[in-house]
Amino acid sequence: MKIGVNFWIWESPFRTDRHLNLLPLAKSMGAEVVEFTLEDDVVVDSTVLRKALGDNGLECSTIGLFGSGRDLSSDDPAVRRRGMEYAKRSVDTTAAAGAVLFSGAVVGVGGTEVFSPADLRIRLERAAECLSELGEYAGKAGVLFCIEVLNRYETNLINTAEQARNLIDLVNHPSVGLHLDNFHMGIEERSLGEAIRRAGDKLFHFHASESHRGMPGDGHVHWEEVAGALREVKFERFAVVESFNPRGRLAPLSRFWRSYADSPDTLARKGIAFVRNALLGGRVLANST
């Protein structure tokens, strides 16, 4: 398992002409992985980023923003087509930059409809058809494609590891897996450990977030339970600290109204150290700002 950090803690959108300094900063804090989001106005020179990642000895993952206009389960073919086009562009950027994993909440984001079992099945079958094609596309590019599981306030279709695993089993492609996040699981799951075990060998990515999405170790996540379950499923990929800057443009979207540390640097540095100890060090220490 490798521990990483999402650049949302500092800046958004990520731009290689402005934010390459974040790579050595993250490395100095103990990160082995960095993560950025492929927002519509992201500016990434893939050649420059690939070199910077290599120079700093870092691996990389990327996150997509799909929303209702790119929903792969939509009954509107134009919406599904936009989602597919965005996903393929994102996979291309991910591969060109030397990143190895792309994740996104590909269905139901912003939805408010309560689906009948029959309608839900139709939605999932549409999404599975799209994801099967995307799995082939990502596999040829050497990229893993993940479905991120969000809570009920963000999507009306996939909220739990069990629901997501059902979709993944419909897709049945080796390059398509799941992305779980402590924050979302803390709202939806009966047990963090059981959710991780339900994802099993299809857990490809993990956000080591705190219950309030702030400083890891400063909330009520049961980290021993999480660490034990990750060991059980033999999770060996990326565990990334995701948080936000309350002065950043994504703060309203993520409902991030206050600071959880005295600076983004403090949150990242202490968060990385805490998560490394919690998931790899065998014991959990209380964190403080």
C-alpha cells in the first residue's frame, strides 16, 4: 500500500504551469502518491508532469467529475455519450501523464429520483455496458478505471460497497474496480470494515479521509477496523488523503465551511503521517492541529 495526498488540499484546478511545486512539497511530507482532479479547466502538460513525477519518485492517480450531464446510466444517449467522451479523454490524460489510475462517480450524481427495482436494474445495465467499453479502453492504456462510491446527498444510485460491487460484477472486466472513501462510508455503511471486505479484490483505490473530511485522526473513523479490513482484502494500491481548502473554489461544492488545521501544509503533513501509521504502522495515535 502506498500513501498519498490529493492536491485539493491546496489548490484547484491543478495546473502544471503553476502547481508543480506541490510535487516536491508532497514528497517532503512523506507522500508516495499525488492525486489531482480532471476538472474542465484543468491545464496539464502531460510530458512535463510525467517528468516531474519521475524526478520526485512519485506515483499518481486522477479523479473525474461526471455529474448529471455525464451520467453513464442516463436514459438520454447524448448524456451517456458525453460521459464516455469525457472518460476516454481522462484516461488518455491519465496515461500520458504517467498516472496509473482514474476514478470517478460515474452514475447518479445530483439525482433526486427514487428508482423502482426494475428501473434501477435498467440504469445499472446501461452503466455496465458503458463501463465494459471503458474497461477495454483503459486496459489498453495501462490505466485502472474505478467507480467512486458517494453518499446519499451526492448521488441517488450507488451509495454502498454492496451496490457498487453489484455493478462491478455486471461489468466483469479486470480493469474496472471500486473506489471507497471513509467519509462516504461513514454516512452509508453499517461497518467500514464490512464495506471494505464486500469490495474485496475489486477495491482498486481508497480515500483515507476522516469522518468530517478534515485532519485524519481528528474525527471518529475507526482506523483499526479500516486497517484490519484492508489487510484482509490484501489491498496494495493507493490510500490517498483527500481534504479541501476552505478558501478554494470547491469549498461550497464539498460543503467545506471551516478550517480543520492551521494551514493546508499542516493538514497534509500530519494527515499523511497519521494515515501511514494507522494503515501501515500497526497502531493509531491521536492527531492534533
